[in-house]
Amino acid sequence: MSRITENETIAAIATALSPSGIGIVRISGPEAFAVAGRVFCAARGETGQSECHIAQYNSHTVHYGYIVDPKTGRTIDEVLMLVLKAPHTYTREDTIEIDCHGGVLVTKRVLEAVLEAGARLAEPGEFTKRAYLNGRIDLSQAEAVAGIISAKNDLALRNSVRQLRGREREEISQIRGEILREIAQIEATLDDPEHLTFDGFDEVMTRQTEGQIRRIRKLIDTAEDGRRIREGIRTVIVGRPNAGKSSLLNALLGEDRAIVTEIPGTTRDTLMEEVRMRGITLLLVDTAGIRATEDTVERIGVERARTAASEADLILWVIDGSEPLNEDDKAILAVCAGKPLIALLNKSDLPVVTDAETLQSMMAECFGKQSQEDTNDRIDENMFAPITISAKTNEGLEQLEERITSLFFAERIAADEECVITSERHRQALLEAETSLKKVRETMAAGMPEDFYTIDLTAAYETLGTILGEQPDEDVINMIFSEFCLGK
């Protein structure tokens, strides 16, 4: 994104370019009213129309009229125009929004008339960038706007709304405020040793620093959940050939996306689809059946299934309950080691050969008593509790949904007050701030003079400021806003 000239007036189409009921052209800047006045004619009576003077209108009012070509005077469309006066606007600049009919051609013609009248075409994210530069929102809130637009599920949307309302800013600002007071106290004591003393300061400083490290670590620890909220849970379906993996994929999607036949080994490659489930997104990966095989193509598919399982956030292990367990099932469990696992005893609509007790016994034998300690902390006692399902009749799918949501997203994440980090940029800044504060702790432990503390305290303060954009880096800011859509 090029450097913004703040005295320019910008315009763009703020709605999707597709046939719809309404199209919106947004204008913002010091000449917004003058530009609108060159293209908008207010309707007077049934037949007459007169040139309007936008600046005379009250703020936050709607006006009916027509958009005309400033060169030819021809009417382009019948519209409603919103007049929004600074500073009570999204950008804190004078703003006009023209609501025209939602055809692609007519919306483009309205925009062309506005540009001909003196506005410049806005760059991606430039309206939000002006809101940030004009102090209406901080950088974390600007990123939340992008998060709201790109949200794939309810959790991602709610989290972005919390961030836009300032939940993350509040948490970061509180920590920065504490650090700033510590720096000020050190500087004041160094400047006035006759009246101020460092007696007992290290003990207080140690408690405060430890508290700040804990709060930052708590935020960092939410980042993995944040990634899954934003991108989705990479969920890999594994099992022996013909266990019903593709049928399960189709059942979760609600459509026949994967080919299903009675012939074992039909699926030869991985297939990825997205599905929304109870407010979250699953990135479902159907894989080839894992078994020993001499078929070259199938062997490649099996290897890809193993690779997909190693990269998964969650593994759905599908077992054919109408067949006995064998050595291939043990090999599959070995592939699943170290990953959150849900065992699905499929084909409950057929006579049962392998029941839940038999499956649990084999899982306990394969994983052993130490399995839950060796795997990550998301695997709990439910790992050894298979869910009986029928991908054919959809039996058990509701229980599967409940298990997934309880496994990954506890109620604390859904709570309005919880702050979850979804930005990798924010996570990296928090890690750097944590490192700086740990250096402060080391400096105190080494008995160094108090003025040495301020070096790393200042580094932590400034690093946290980059999250809010209070320590602006033009390249980072341009990168963030370049990823926005046009018109926002």
C-alpha cells in the first residue's frame, strides 16, 4: 500500500460486486461533501430536481435523489444518500454513503461519477486505516474488523467482536500501565535519591514482574485455540479400508462429496472439506484406508494418510463394528499416538462383531497406562470411550459434535470476557515481551543496579505497544491494511 495522503478524499464500493438489492458507494475525506454535491441532485416534488449543498444538511440524515454524470448531466440512478459529519463517523472524517440499486454496472457507474467529481479510488483497507490514524480505533481493533469480515464460524465472529470492543486492548493496556509506572518509579528515585528510596523495591518489583509474566503467558497460551478458532480444527479421518470414512465425511457435510463403494481402497488420496459445527469450523480430511498393501498407488495414499494424521489437530478413527479388529487397527493406533483421538464404532445398523468393550481393551493395550501422560493435555478419559455411530443413518453424530466441542473449546472461550489471541503477530509480540520481563527477573536475581531494570522494562513496554499500534511501524501497518477488502 502506498503512503496515504490524509488530505485526499477517497471513495470505493463498500458492497460485494454481485447482483443484489443494494449497492453502497462510500466517500470519506475533507472534500466528501463537495464531491457528493457535484453528483447528487435532491428530488423536489414529482418532477423537479435541484443541485444540493450537502454541507447544509444535518449529520446522520438520509436524503432521496439522483446521481448524475458530472460531465454529461445524465441521470445514472435513483438513490438514497447518507450524510455523516466528522468526527462522528467511522473514519472521523466527513463521510457520504450512496445507496444505489445493487446491479454491478450501475454501482460501478455511480463510483465512476464520484471519481470524476474529484475523489480518489481508495486502496484496500484505507477507510479503516484512516480510522486508526485518526485515533478512533487502535491497531488491534483494526485487525478485528478484518477478522469480522473473514470470520468462518460463530466463535471466530464473537472473538473478533470482543477484540473490536477493546477486550484485548484493555488487557494489554493494563500490563503496559503497570510497566510504565515501574519505569517512572525507578527514574524518579534515581533523580531524587534524597527523598526517595529503593528500600523494599526489589521485593515489590519481583511480585509485579511475576504477575505480568503470568498474565502474558495466559494470553500466549490461548493462541493455539485462537488459531483453531480462526482457521478451523484440522480433523483427519483414519481407519481401515471400507470402515466408512468417506461415508462419515459425507454425513458430516450433508452431501455426497466423497465416492462411496463396497470396494475396499476406493479412496486413494486425501480429500479436504470445511464444515461448520456448533459455531466452530472443522477442516475435514478424508484419507485412504491404512493397511499393508502391495498396490503402488494405494501405498502412496496410505503414506499420505499417515502424514495427514501427523499434522492433525484431531483424529477421528473409524472402526467397522461389523468386522473383527486386526493388526491394521493396531498400526492405525500407532499412527494416532500423541494426537487428540475420538474412536467411532461405525455401522451400528449392522450386526455387531466388535463392541465398545473390545475396542476399549485394545486401545488400553496399545496405549498403555502412560498414554495420557505421554500425549498432550487435550486427551482425557473420553479417549477410551468410543462413540457408536452409523454414518449411513446419522446415529451418534450429535454425540460426536458434543465430544469435539468439549474437547477443544471449553466454556471459558465462549464467555464474553475471555480474551483469546488469534493473531500470530500478537503472539510473537507477547513472546518478546515475556522474554524481556524474564530478563528483568534475571537482572534482579543477579543483584544489578535498578537502572538496569529499565532497559528490559522499556523493551517490554514498547513491544506490547506494537500490538495496539502505539509504536507504529509503517511497513507492518501497510501490510495489515493491504489484506483488507476494497471499500473497508
